[in-house]
Amino acid sequence: MRSGTLSLQLLQVQDPNSQIVHALQTAQSLTVLTGAGVSAASGVPTFRGQEGLWKSYRPEILATPQAFAKNPKLVWEWYQWRRTKIATCKPNRSHEIISKWSHHYSKFTLITQNVDGLHEQAGTENVVHLHGSIWEVFCWNDCQLSPPRWIDKTLIYSKMPPACPYCGGLIRPGVIWFGESISSEILESATRGLICDVFLTVGTSSIVYPAASLICAAKAKGAFTAEINLEPTPVSEQVDVSMLGAAEEVLPKLDSFLVDSLL
Ligand code: BV8
């Protein structure tokens, strides 16, 4: 990215008359897509950052059905470690601002790749969980006695890997792994969110599909598109405005310019 545009990007957030502020002030409908960068300030490790979760593991080792079939205990140890870490985390200013905006716009959609549940904890309306929830499980054998999925907030299982209470087989985390399809219901909910005045992507590396394709799909349908990230991503050159900065600093700044119009 050219240095000139970098300073321009930062100006977008300082200038109450910038394109992004005008777009948010005049929009009737807003869709936000979030990734791990939104939860970073809450203490939830990101996937690909310096301290990223993937740094110690490769996705194909842990986040695939094949990995689980091969070594369910290792995969559950990783998810159990993440659950115990996430259980101590609280929503941060990013979650709070997105929640506030979710109650303001007449049509609001939050599409999140995050599985930590912090958006719901912050009271956000209309959350689409593209990659599922770390606080849900379902039977690995899809046994007839068990529901499709259920909430299970156990932090330390007495037996690893944990057993299905309905059939005695295994349970698995209720998330979408690499190579697994996202349900048509969830994809339809996300697709409905593409029809919006503003599509804002926050804190995602934009390399995991189909999530990474959404902002350009929204732009093709006429949305004003903007990105907030600490660093450029593969979509930075394609969106209308790419703002470089920490979400927990940029979102409150943008909100401060909107406060009159949001009242
Ligand atoms: C599928 C599990 C059909 C839950 C995860 C094209 C089309 C369709 C599929 C593909 C395709 N090309 C390739 C594929 C296959 C694959 C894929 O995308 N691979 C990638 C690696 C190329 N996609 C799939 O398999 C998907 N399934 O499409 O089904 C199909 C089926 C078979 C074959 C083909 C297609 C399923 C993908 C879901 C995978 N599951 N997680 C869990 O355990 O958590 S993905 C994992 O990465 C997380 O869910 C996470 O959400 C996701 C993306 O990561 P980010 O959230 O972006 O986090 P990351 O650390 O990468 O980045 C953080 C960013 O925040 C950074 O940019 C950083 O700079 C920034 N940041 C940090 N701090 C801050 C900040 N920004 C602002 N402020 C801060 N403070």
C-alpha cells in the first residue's frame, strides 16, 4: 500500500466528514464481518498473529475432521485449552460498539468467524455464526438419540476425549473445520447481509473462505465497503476505505462522530 494512502486511511478515522463517517451516518442498513482481531483486546489469541493459535500448530493438524478422527484427544486438548482461556475473557470496546450499532440500524447483520461468544455477551442483535461456537458440541457419530447440537460449557472434562452422553461415543466441538461445509441456513443468513448500505469488515486476515469473499460480494451489490485492521489484507485494495488501526480504538472514534445521529 502506498504510504500516501496510509496517512489518508488514518485521516479517515480522525475526520468527522470522511467518507466512512458519512456512510455510517446516512446508512439505513449495516453489515459487520468480524474475525479474531476483534477479540484480541479481550485476551483471546488470534489465529495467525505473532502469538497466534496456529503458530504452534498447523490448521490441518487440529481444525479438520480428519485430524479429529486420527487424534480426538489432541484436538480436544487444544479446544479445552481455548475454552478455559476464553472463559476468562470479557467483551471489549469493539464488541460494545458493534452491539450498540446492532440496535440502531433498521437492518443490521453481524457475520462473525469467531466462536468465542463475546458478541452475544455484549448484547449484539442478529449474529450469524459462520464458523459455529466453541460452547456447543454434537455427537461425532451423529447418534439418533442426541439433538443436532447442544450447549456444553464444561471447562475441564473428567474424561478426554469426552463421551457423548446419549450413545457413549465421542462428542466434537460445534465449530466448522477446514474442509467442512457451512450449512445452507447459515450461508443464506450471511447472504441476506450482503444487501446493505455499508459492509464493514473488522479484525480478519481475509484469507479463510467463504468468509473472505463476502465483502467483495457486498461491494458488487452496491454496498459501501470498509475495512479495519492493524495491517493490510488481500481485500485492502478492493474496499472503498481501508483503515489501519486497532479495532478497539478505531470503532469508538467512529462512534464518537456518529453519536448525534445515533441518538
Ligand atoms: C468451506 C474453526 C466448502 C473454528 C476455522 C474457496 C471457497 C471455499 C472454500 C475454500 C476456498 N479456498 C479454500 C477453501 C478451503 C478453506 C479455506 O478457506 N482455506 C484457507 C486457509 C485458504 N475453507 C473451508 O474449508 C471452509 N469450508 O468452504 O466448505 C468446501 C468444502 C471442502 C472443500 C472446499 C470447500 C471452512 C472454513 C472454516 C475453518 N474454520 N476455524 C475454530 O476452531 O475457531 S477458520 C479460523 O480462521 C477461524 O474460524 C477464524 O475465524 C478464521 C479466519 O481467521 P481470522 O478470524 O481472520 O483470524 P486471523 O488470526 O487469521 O487474523 C486476525 C486478523 O486481525 C489479522 O489480520 C490481524 O492483523 C488483525 N488484528 C489483530 N488484532 C487486531 C486486528 N485488527 C484490528 N484490531 C486489532 N486489535
